Amino acid sequence: MRLLLFFSFFFFNSFVWSEAEDNVVIVLSLDGMRHDYPLRTNSGGFNIMEEEGLKAAQLVPVYQSSTYPAHVSMATGVSPVKHGILHNGFFDKKKGSYSYSPDASWIEVAPLWILAEQQGIKAATYFWVGSETDWNGHKISYTKAPFNSRISEKEKISQILSWLDLPEQQRPRLIMSWWHGADSKAHKLGPDHNSVTTQIKKQDKLLLSLIEEINNRGLWDKTTLIVVSDHGMSEISNFINIKSVLKLESIAAKVSLGPAIGHIFLDNKEDINLAMKALKKNKKLQVYKKTNVPLKIGTHQTRTGDIVLTTSAPNMLVSRNNKNPPKGMHGYDPAINKEMNGIFYAYGYGVANKSINVVHQLDLVPTIAELLGIKLPDYMEGNVIQLD
């Protein structure tokens, strides 16, 4: 099958790349699939995509490297401080608290599926963050809601194939789907546990089944499959309770924490120096005033705290003690912690058989737009990945 696939789409591409107007891009995000995880499996979709398509050495995530900010960055082409989703949960001084919300109005930049629809390209999503509701009144042709973690990848594959089987005028040309990846197992048991390897192999076989089904339909001459992940995973063992530090100094504040970046909104602004001093006593923390936050984190007008904290693995910021703490975590600075880096594979229409070096999550939107002929706003931060 592999040899047949190789000649079928690469030979065909050399003739129709510039002529195709009905090509389809499928994007799968495998949650928590660290860049080295595919090395633990060798009999599924990853191998085919590497041997006959394109593999990047690593995909660098945004910072904070967590599920919600990463997925929204991969859908908008901008960093979290610009699209506004700073973590899976955060605090906004005007709108209040956000926690795993399906409400797309929290996203401050148009997602790619909206840009596609506005330009006459139908889009479909299956549990991609931010796609469960309309975005500022703009609709998507096909989406699945509400999110349900119990829905299997087999069901998602079935739906993706059903979308591909639609008549051309109804068929979405952009399909984006979240898969379980290895995230849950790695959080609970640690990134190197045998159960994580078992889960990687299961996802690999499911990926292979999708590749085979598309091949059975003869669609590789106009279908591009891109497989990415939102972040990697590191072992953790030390938990820093930020609320308890502030409580010892009788400092009242709203605390909004991710595992690696935390925001403190003080009730009394005059407490800032006392709070800074108390927090700096812990040498595992880096502590900044809002006016001095590092550029790689950035400042959001209403979602950045008066004080911003960062830490690195094996440490994790927490607001309470947990009797069953996680053994694996992410969110850390990918410039320092390479275990945060994820995967990037491409296969099919418009894709050469090659390996490339490091790419960034912000490169995903420009690359998809290039494949589909979507015109992008000039605020995009990434670059087109040369797939061919």
C-alpha cells in the first residue's frame, strides 16, 4: 500500500497542484503527544507519514504550553496574549472567570474556520477548542458540540469520512479535530509510564485507519493530512501553593494559575511590594510586576495580573493541596524545556517526502491558508511551512 500511495499522490501532485480548487485539508491534534512519543510505536500512521510524507523534528508550542492556548493559537495564528486565551482557565477583570469555556466569544481574533467561511470555503470541526459556538455571530458549516471526552476517535474518523463523502458543493475543505493523544495517561501516571506507550500505539493505529480509509476512497490526490499536538509533557514532583504564601502575609488577592504561569490580581494595589517580597522567597519562582513581564509572555490589558509568576518543571503552581497530584505536566517555557515540544507531520496533496527541522505552532494557520488559498489578515505571527 505504501508504494502505491507514494506514486499515486506525488506523481499526481506535480501536475495538478496549481489547478486544484476542491482540495481538502484535514488537521488532527493529538493531545499531549510529545515530539519523541512516535518513537515508541512503529506499525501505524506515524511511520507512513514519515516514510512517504513530511516530518518535522519538533513542533514548538506557544507559552503557556497548555491545551486551550495552544489550540487557539493553532487556529488563529497568533500568540495567547493576542487571542486572549491565556490558559485553560484564567481571570478577566471585566468579564470574570473563564474555565474550559465553549463560548468562542472569549477568543479575540478570528479562528481560521471563520476566515475560511467568510471566503466561501466550508469548514468542519470536531472538538477543536473554540469551535463549539458561533464566533461573534459568524457560523461554521459543520461542528460537533458539546464536547464529550468519552467520544472515541473511531467516531471522529467516521464523521470525518462522512464529511469527505459529501457532494462537492456540501463538502468542507477544512476539517479540524481534537484527539485524545497521550495527555490523560501521562498526567496521571507520568510521561514514561508503560500505559502512555500503550496509548500512543492505539492512537497510531487509529491514525493508520484514517489514512487507509482515505486511500480506499482514492482521495489522496486532493487531500492533505496534517497531524500536530498542542504540547509535550514533563515529570513533576514539587507543588508550590501560591494562595498559602499570600495568606501568610494576609494579602487579599484573586489568584489565577496555570501550571507554569500564574496571575495575581491584588485587592489592594499597595500590597504589591509585600507580595513580591513574599513570593521571591521561593527560589523556584520568577516574579514580575505587570509592567515588567517578559516579552515571551506578553501583557493582556484585562487578563494579566498585577503580579505574574513563572516556574519550571519539576515544579507546578497550585492554589490548593491535592491528595492525588499529577505526575506529568506541561505549560512550561518551550525555549527552556524541550519536553514541551510536540509533533508535526504532513501527508498527501502538496506534500513532498522529506524531513524538516523545527516548526512553530504559529506556522500552522499560514500553512493551511496557503494550501486552501485563504487570504489572511496581516497580523499573523507565523510563517508558511514549505511542505513541497
